[in-house]
Amino acid sequence: MDKKQLRAIGHGLKPVVMVGQKGISETLLAETDRSLSDHELIKVKLASTDRDMRRQQTEEICDKCKAELIQSVGKMALIYRKNTRPNPKTSNLIRNLAD
């Protein structure tokens, strides 16, 4: 699946992880990791008003969760990590391809 298809699917998604003013914690990374395992493709909302800080936070999340940044627009980041055995009920990719 290419980035264009992933962006199209991600367009209709709501953020499932929100990075607050306190930044990235172990709990936030664990929740992001769980969400990526369940959904494969997720949106992350970053609260920081500093563009460089948001970019740095996005890179850190992708690095620590072994995910790929698909798109970053404003305070939203769309990230993807392939699941070897995705659950058809929770995977955003499978559910959107079935439609």
C-alpha cells in the first residue's frame, strides 16, 4: 500500500493519541504502540504551537514505536505500522478497503 492510499484512508480518521503540553511520556508511547497494533494507521494530535517541537515529537514517536510518518499537516500527524496479523475489526486499513 502506498502513501497516497494511506493518506486517503487517514483523511477520515479522528486522532486516537494526543500529545499534550507535557510532551512524550512512557504512557503515551505505550498507548501509541497499542493503537498502532490495533489500527495500523492512526492520527496523532500534537498540542505544541512550535513547528520544530511538533516535528521532533513526531520523529520521536515514530522512532520509538517503529512506525512510519505518512503525513504531517499542522498539529496532526498520520503514522503507520504494519501489523503481521491485523484484526479485521480494528484495523483501519482492512475496514476501509472493505468499503
